[in-house]
Amino acid sequence: MTGFEAIAHHNGWMMAALGATIVFIGLAVLSFVISQLPKLFSFFEKKGPGESSIPVAENVEAAPEKTVASPPPLESTDPKDIAKQIEPLVSTLEEPFQLSDLYRLCRENDLPHPHLSLSCLQREGFLQPQGEGAFIWKPESATAQEG
């Protein structure tokens, strides 16, 4: 007896189905255990599941102030509004400045979508390239293009 007859005679089909079921159950249990690890770790750290491990500053008044006042979050997609938000950050940089420096300032001041905002300003002419990654701020040239 060879082939499928031998498999059927020695319960091979049942063994294959049982093996696949065991593997499936094992993987399901493993994925459940991995998904519960953050809760388990937070239990051992004596914290709630949503708390951060970053220490909170005790004295807020003693914290060093930023040199640039944080502008309010961008609520508009209009390039002029975006330019008004980013202009105080640009004024702290020496011209010509690297776009990466302006991007870093936008990230530090929690401006949403700095990459998209800077792309929009470059497209509208507020940021003009000077070569080798350097840019200058020209808000008057962008408004002159409209008229």
C-alpha cells in the first residue's frame, strides 16, 4: 500500500488536521500574550496603563523659556496664514538658512505638519532657494505675485 491509501489507512488526514489546529491555536495564544505585554509591564512598574515613564517637572516656573514664543497651531491651509505662523521662527535664523534648521524649529514649537507647511511656502514663493539647500524668506515677493 502506497500513496493516498497509506495516508488514509494510518489516519494521516486526521493527523495533518490535528497538527494544523495545534499550530493555529499556538499562534493565537502567542499573539494574545504579546498584545498583553504592555499591560503586564505597567503592572510591574506600579503605574497605570496610560502613564508615561517620563518624569514630570516639579517646578514649572524654574524651567528655561524658549527664545521663540510658541505660535498657536495652524488651523488654515492658506499659505499666507502659514507664513504668519512661521515668520517668527524664520526671524531667529540668519539668512540664508538651511531648510532643515527651519524644519527643526517648526518641530520644536509643535507646529503641525511642518514638512507640508514648508513645501507649501516654497511652492508659493515665501521660501526661495539660494542653492545647496540654503533658502531665504521673501514674504513680499509672494504677495507681489498675486497683483
